[in-house]
Amino acid sequence: MTNLQQLRKGSTPLLILSILNEGPQHGYGIMRAMEQRSEGYFSMTAALLYPALHQMELDGLVSAEWQNTIGNRRKKIYSITPKGKEYLMKDNLEWHRFFDYLFGIIDQQGIKRAQ
Amino acid sequence: MKDEDYLEQLRSKLSGFSDVEKSEILEEIANHIHEAQIDPKFGEDNQEKLSAEMGSPDDLGKRLSSIYHPKRWLEYILIVIPALFLSQILSALIALTFPYNSAPTADTLGVYLGIRLTIIAQLVFAILGFKLYKQQRLITGHLFWLGSMWLTIFSMCFREKRWFPSSQFNQSIIGIAGSIFWSLVLVGILAWLTKVLWTLKDPQYFVLVAIPFFTTLGNLSIFQKILEGGFANGYHLPTWQVARFGLHQLACALWAAMFIFSKNRSVHWLGLLVYAAPLPLMNLVSSSQYPYLMAIWSIPILIVAFSWLYETIAKPSETRIYR
């Protein structure tokens, strides 16, 4: 796994929680929203998304509820929990700090090289 | 890969999961595929795009298995050990706490203290069961102990005549407050049990909770009959034993093992039958002189038998997976 892939994997809960923070969604809806908002940059397979969702449910970051729909089908709808909101807020700050410092260093190096 | 093949391959990778867990995972993934197929924005080449987007079923199965490592033996211990030894532990506690009495449950203090200690112990087990549910998705222990706790409180209120103004417990403000408190606890637990069962929507859990309810109904009916002067020679249950172990104790160890460890739904139903049958059978023999008591004691066995039959005939478990 490349460093960038690791970074992406680490950001999965933050991405999912950000989408669920705007309202409950099922797995397919989360996948589409993620794709649309990132213009296709963050595309995730079902094999990655569902284990992540189930793990987050076990950790209490999201809750899930089965909802009946037309045609005797059921959808598993995920919602962000208060614990998830708290996590989202903290993680959001951490990522911002991480990138601020990262780009702070990268940009300074770039400036030096240019000089 | 065809949708059915994908789901079938995924199913084969979920070997460590129970039928219900498998069914829910497969239903969620089947629903994802269905959503993609009906989504107009998905594009014309949607089958190819869908295959790529789903990822490998082996990968998905492995990842899910790595998340869920249900420690089913913990749930088994939580049910079996306290169920087998609770009365002895409580008797020992009472005997240690108060001046020794060879029959601690025979004196007034013992009766009141014993049943309250039982409720506290059941509450602890129900909380441990809830932790198992939250961490491991194992709900049997929580339902078993919360149901048992509700019944113990109900039996206590019934025997103490909490809902009658003439009860000795309702002669003071504190006593009345106590009666209101226990009634609210009963309503609260019942509401919670209903919510959990409604969320699970699994008939086996409904039956699991229903069995002790009807067993208690039988016990209370016998108790009432004794109060009315029935069973002139006393009420005695037969002592059926297998190699020094009581049938009831053996059944307790066996049903939990069948229900918790097996991945086969029919074995679960058989486990529920093993859970439901011993006490009613013993009581059917002892209360044979009163047909209505026999009818009441038949209910737990009939509930399991009819639910099993209904699911086998009307709703085979396979239909739960691809509905």
C-alpha cells in the first residue's frame, strides 16, 4: 500500500462521518455522495465501504436502522451518533492541523528551491 | 460476475457468521446492487462499472470477518454459569450476610432479600449482556437476563401483592413509592425489550423472550392454585436426573450451546425446544389433575413448535437472505 493509499484509508471514517453529518444515508448513497463531492477522486469499493461502516457502527460512531421500502425490500440506513459528531469535530481539526504543518514545510522547501 | 454469483461467493466467505448475521449482510449488499441497477445516473455501462465498484467478494468477506470476532463462548458463560449456580450463590450470600439459617429463603427476611439480590444479580448480567451486544453484536445474553429480570420483578410484585391497596407494602408512603417504582421499572424494561425485538425482527428472539414469560405464568398459576387450597398433598415436581444432574440443568447447558454456537437455524429451534420443554414437562406430570394448568404449561412447548413449523413452511430461512 502506498503512502497516499494509507492516507486515504485513514481518512475513510472522516469522509463517511462528514456525509452522514448532513443526514442519514444508506451505503450506496454514501458512496455516490463521496464520489460527487470529490469529483470522483474519492471513489471507494463496496468491499472497503461496508466493512468501514460496520466497524464504525461497532465503535458507536454511527447507528444503523433497517427501513422498509417499496417492493418488500429493506434498506440499512446509517446515521451519525453524538459520539460520531464529537469524533468528526476532533478528527477534522487534527487533519487540518496535519495538512497546515505538512504544507507549511513543503511550501518553505519549495520557496527555498525556487530561490 | 453475476449478482447472484457475487452474493453466493460472499456468503461462502461468511462462514463464521450466524444465519441472521449472514442474511443481514447479504441483504445490505444485495440492496446496494439493486440501488445501482435502478440509478439513472449510474450510466449505460452500469454492469461493468458496478462490478468494478463492488470490489472482490472475497475481500469484502475477509474484511467483515476481521471486524467481527464474536466471542460466543463469553455469551455462553454469561448465560449458563449464573443460570446454573445463581440460587446457590445467593443462598450463600444471604447465609454469610446474616446469622446462619439452614434455610435462608424460608424466613421472611430471606424471601425479601433473596429476590432483591436476584434482581440485582440479573441486572448485572443484563448489563454485561448489553456490553456484549455493543461490542460483539451478541444479543442472546442481554435478552435472556433482561427477560429473566422482568419476570423476577413481576413475580415479586405479584407475590407481595404490590398492585393491591391492602398489601403490607402499600401501608406507608415509602411502600407506595416502592410499588410505583417497581411498576415503572417493569414498564421500562418491557418497552426496551419490545424496541430491541422490533429492531431484530427475528422470530427466534421473540420466542426466546416469550418462553420464560409463559413459564412464569405457569408458576404463578400453580402458586395461585396452592393458595386456593389445591394440591392437598403438596406440590412436588418429579426429580428426573441423568447421571446425578437434574434434567433442567442439563437442558440449560445444552440449549444455550445449540442456540449460541450453531450456525444452523434448525439447530437454534431445537435448542429453543430444549430450553422450553423440561420445566413444562415436569409440571404437566405434577399438575395432571387440573386440565387448565396442563394447558398453561403446554404453551411454552407449543410456541416453539408452531413458530418453528411456521418458519419452515411459510418463511424458509433462505427467503430472508435474498428478499
